[in-house]
Amino acid sequence: MCIHKHKDNRQKELCKFLIDWIIDNLQPLYVVQSPSFCRLISELDLAFIMPDEKGIKKVIGNAYNYTLPALIKKIKLEAKNISLTTDMWTSRGGQGYIG
């Protein structure tokens, strides 16, 4: 059986769905390294090429850099009051940080 990879636009669209799922469900980025997760995805779509953590971080960073200026502008123009909440997290290496 010969599997053809997806065209670039479709691959990007599927990557976006994957990243949305990771963010919406608070999954760690290293989920893409899980053998059972990779097996599941390949069973669902053999042509999908799983991005690595670095690729996912790049897409999220680009989205952040694109969205932040628009969000700041919207807050400056429309917000009367704002409330911010942070949370303490621990990295896999045991390092604490606010996120």
C-alpha cells in the first residue's frame, strides 16, 4: 500500500487542529512523542506527519506574536477594567514558574 503525504495546506490545517486540541485540553507538548498517541494518529490518518515539539512551539509562538499587538490595542480601546490571574506550574525538570 502506497501512502501519499498530504498537500502542504492540508498538513498545516491538520497541525492546527492538533495544536488546538493540545491547548484546549491542556496537554503537554511532549504528547506528540508518546508512542501510543503517535500510533493512534497514524491509525486515524496514515498521511499525517506528526510535528515535533519544536514545530509546535514555533506555531504557538507565531500565533502569540501575531495576536498580542491586536489584543493590546483592543484592551486600550475598549477595556474599562481588567482582571489577570496567574497560576504556579512545575516543569518536567522540577523548575517552578508562573504561567
